[in-house]
Amino acid sequence: SALALNGKIRKVGEKVFATNGKKADFASALRSCEEAGGTLATPMNEEENKAVMDIVKQYKQYAYLGIKECESSGQFTYITGVPLSYTKWHQYEPNGKGKEKCVEMYTDGSWNDKKCNVYRLTICEF
């Protein structure tokens, strides 16, 4: 089951979620994950969502997820462009109406659409 190394790493199935403990805007967070050979944490089921939430809780900081609002459709998709197969929106979210194109995770594991230029905890998946 879950493997914990100082609260920085969580393993779920084939995925490993890890943080460097640093805060960054969306583009920088994504870049640092890609440079490390991964991508931004993208929970695709409840178990993965909980693993990311465990890190968010430990650091008491919201984190960006690998999900963005599509320019054309206004729908949220994985950063790969694939439609979301799992969501955990906070009540009444997403509500940015095109102004909040990124997605952050709250400490309770729920999601909120957010501007992409705020600084959030970097959590990558490998």
C-alpha cells in the first residue's frame, strides 16, 4: 500500500507522487516536473486523489493539478488534452468562467479552478 518517505512521496498502483516542497506558478511547476521526468500530479481516481491530498495536508499548502481549461471548449481536461475521467470539484466549482484556467487541490482533497499565476505547492507524478 502507501509508501511514505518524510511525507514527500506517495505510491499508488503504478504511480508515484512526489513533492520538492517548493511553491511555483503553474508553468514553472509543470516545467520542474517534466525536467524530473514526470508531469504534474493528475489524480485519476479516488485513491490517487487521496495520495495527493496526503501531501497537500502535510505541507498545509494547496497544489496545482495536471488539469487545465481548454481554450476552445471551456471544458477542463488533463494537460494531455484528454477529457477528465474523474473529478473532485469543491461545491460550486469550477466557477472561474474562463478566467481561472488552472486547477488547485484544497487540503480536503477537493478541487478549485484557479488562475495559473499564483504560487502553489509543486507535486509531480512519475
